[in-house]
Amino acid sequence: MSLKFVYDPEADAGFLKVGEGPSVETEPATDNINLDFNAKGELVSIEILNVSRSAPGLLAKPFKAVAAE
């Protein structure tokens, strides 16, 4: 699977998809980062909260063109 970054401007949250399947469990890693796991316990995405302030470089092209699904 290739990495995919999705940004939700309404929530100011970014999601870096790194695995397959839906998220069934979320574990906080830091104040602004959550790790999402599938039913097998595999990492499926990294959620970045307040992304415009905590990781503004992620909003630079080409990532900004990818909208929330």
C-alpha cells in the first residue's frame, strides 16, 4: 500500500493512511497525534490534530490537493 495523506479542513485534522482496513482502536501518541489500529492490531493510520498549527508543512503541495473522503 502506498502512503496517502487526507486533510479535513473542518476538523483541522490530517490522516496519514499507512495500512489496510478500518480503524477499530485509537491510541493517543502525543497531544496532537493519535495512532489508529485495525482489528488485527496493525497500524492503519496516523491522525494529526490541529494540523495547520502542529504540522503546517503537510499542507504544502502535493498534499493540499487531497481532500477528506
